[in-house]
Amino acid sequence: MLPTIGQAQTMPRRIALEPYKLATEIDTARGWRRGGAGSINLSQVSLNNWAAGGQSSLSLLGIGNVYAHFRGEKHTFAAAVDLVYGLLKAGPAKMRKSDDRLEMNIRYARQYSNKWSYATQVNIKTQLTPTKSNEIRDSLTSRFFAPAYILASAGWEYKPVEYISVLLSPATGKFTVVNSQRLADYGAFGVQGARRDADGRLVRGTGKLFRAEVGGYMNARMVKTILPNVSYQTRLELFSNYFHNPQNVDVYWTNLLDCKVNKFISANVATILMYDDDIPVPIGDGTTGEKGRRIQFKETLGIGLTYKF
């Protein structure tokens, strides 16, 4: 109930409204908790006879998340699905995809001490729609489950405080799926490419659609409200293949800074940093066809409407 302040019986009553505050993302109550959030960020630039030059543009970014969480006396279960999809139209060019990510995560833990639990986790990362090259007409670069990265881990979870969690797994399977024979034949995303004949030409249909790795894995997460109306989330994943260049650690690091203006309007900055020694990426503008091992980085800034349920 909102507090009220009465100055006199004959004076109108005034209501002191509390400023809007972020609800904590950490739930310590037992039982089931379900919910989600969605946001739409839109930006538009229109130019007409603009002497300084430039291009009209329109961009749309949608972000969605749903989750289910159960907390018992010693058992916890969590499942979440995250989706990001963006479109961009610059000048007279056709509308193109600017972002496309789908991630599913399931985790179960059984607590055996104050800060430690046995834990298992399954994580799947992929995308929804096909992506084509900007430089080569009708050239497919990725699509749904091409690639898909699946991590299955078993180990221990350490929670020094409620908003920090670290999963340590000495037995993790990492599986790469490339559900496109065309991409698999070229050895895309680290799978074994097609054989070559005596003349050095690819033997179509001989590329592997699946790759399995076994190694050690760490997943460190933090979700914290750092200021009224400002929350910060970060997650760092490290994987080392025991049997192939274990010193070359795969890195996946995400950050999200979310600032609430009011109940429905928010601004956020999100970053993703990736490195996988088995996945060469195009160098420069990609027109030369040259590829190499590089750190991949993506940053998005959005201001738009948000709805939580």
C-alpha cells in the first residue's frame, strides 16, 4: 500500500509516490516461479535533400525471454529460452537480418553444503532463419541448427552469494551440429569437410554434419541490481578440449546492462565476445575469401518498449 500524508481534515490528501524500482531477479522462495520479458527497440532515420549526406535507415530489434524455476529444500531446477532477432534496412537496399540468436538452457542442482551443489546442465545455441552472404549472391552462410552448439555438463555448482553462481564441470560434451550438407562439405563451423578427389575437387556429400568433443567446462554467472533501476548480468563460459589443443580455450562471454526508465520503457547495452580456435572467420571485408582465427565481438544498444510477465 502506498504511504499517504494528510495535512488537515479539510485539506486534500496527497499521495507520496515511490520511484519506480527494478524488481530483483533473484528468487529465494521455494516452489515454482514462471515468467518472462519481451522488448522491442526501433530506430529510424529519414533524409531528404540532406546536403551533408548519409542514408535513410530503419532498424528493429526484438528480444524475448521465458523461464521456469523450481526451488526445493535441497533441489533446484531452471529452464530458460532466450531469443534475439533484428532487421535492418539501409537506404534503397532490401531489408536484411542484423541479429538472430536462439538459446535454451536447462539446469538441475542438488545442494549438499551451504555453498556447494551437485549440478548438471544442457545448453543449446543456434539461430532461427537462414543467413546469406552480402558479397555472394544466393550464398548460404548459416541457418537453423547450422550451426547448433550443444553443451552437456556434469559437475559442481558454487554459490558464494545468491547473485553469483559458478558451475565447474570436468566432464563436458560439446557437440557441433551443421544441418546443411552444403556447409558441412566446406568444413564450416569446425566440422570435418568433404573429401577431395584426385583433382582436388570436393566430393559432395562426404562432409560431416556432426562433431563431438570432450573436455572441461566452466560457467560463471552474475545477476545483480547495481543501482535503483539499473541491473547488470554477465556470463562467462570456458571450454577446453582434452584431446585436441587443450591450451586453446573456447570463450563465450556475454554482458547486459539494463536501465529502466519506467515500467514499460528501458535502455540496454549488450555485448558478446567469442573465440573458438576451430572456427575460422572471414578476414577484413570478406571479399578475398581469406579466413583466420579471430576474436568475434558483437555489441548492441537499444532503447524501446519492455513488458514483463
